Amino acid sequence: MRPGNTKAIEEMFNSISSKYDFLNDIFSFGLHRFWKGELLNMLNPTYGEIWIDLCCGTGDMSILLARYMKSSENITGIDSASQALLVARERSKKNYSFIKWINGDALQTNLPSDQFDGLLMAYGLRNLSSSYAGLREAFRILKPGGRAGILDFRSFEGRSIQGLFQKIYLSFFVVPIASLFGLGKEYSYIMKSLVNFPTGAKQIDLALAAGFKKAQYRTLAQGQMGILLLEA
């Protein structure tokens, strides 16, 4: 599957939605929850603020946000994959029923401008057809002074030990295990999606060009993951 093919990516996430969270726990040894928690700690969402989770998938990040804020009110999750949203709605209906789930496009949300105090995106930016367009839309729907945090795999330029480790990890751990569940083809996409994914420095440049006043990039997991922190 070619990165940037919006329809194909949507279909892929629909196909893996039932196993997505289970496999995330296996592939990250459960650490993805820690990384998402670190993202929330950096942004410090507070009760009463209005937040959105772009590319929310099965709702894991949105629910962690609700736990952090001790309220599921004023939280919106949006994703183009309808089957993933069904999982999100099901897992949130008991304790986080106020989260609003929207089946929509992160590049064109059709939401009002200057609406949100904060924005999250976990493992979604590299799946968009345009990182810049995604950042532009994020800037548009944030209030002036609003903050955003984007968590994703780190992209490496040239040769490095960290880049080599990433290739080995994806090729010889993630894909073989996913293949046991009949999803090897789907998870081999991760490596493809990183080929043209901007580095941290380039993400900063794109964010500033998109209108954000402040942008910084921090790394996690021995440099394997990155968080782009933004202020509108």
C-alpha cells in the first residue's frame, strides 16, 4: 500500500480495528500507554478545557485524556475509519460516554475555527496524505494560544544506530508477529509510512509555516518516538 493513499489507509485501519489495541500492547510491551501519558503530562490538559483527538482510531488516546482531565465532557475524537470508531464508542460508553466521536477527515474536519483549547494526535500524522495540510487544519481549529501535541514514530535521515534498530524492530519483530494474526501486510505499512515522514526538525518547520507561534520536538523511547509540541 502506498503512503498517502487515504482510502487504502482508511480500509486498513478498519480491517485491523478489532486487534489494534491488543497488538499495540504486544509491540510496545505496553509502553505506548506510558508515551501517551508523557504527552498528556507535557500538555497538562485541565478540567473545563475543550480538546480534540485527531486520528483517534479506537479511542485509546481520547479515553486517556478523559482520565487525565477526570471528565469525558468537552472531548471530541475524529477519525475516517468507521470500524475503528465503533470500537471507540463501545469502549467509552460505560465510563466515558460524553466523548463525542466523529467519522471525518483530519485534513478537512468541517469544524468551526478557533474552537479547541487543545489538540492531540497519536500515530496519525504520518498516515495523512500531507503532514503540512494536517498541521494547517490543526492550527485552524485551535483557539489562539491553544496547544497541541503530536506523538509518532521518529523518522531518521541517513544512517544511524537508532534508525537501524527501528528497521530491525519493524522487520523482524512487528511484521512477523502481525503475520501470526493474518495482518503482516497491514503492519509492513509502518516502514513504508516512515520513508517520507518528516524528521523532527522538518516537522517544526512545517508547523511554523502552518501558522503555529511555537514548536519544539522531544524524543522518547531512546529516540524511537517523537513528540511535536505546538502553540497556536
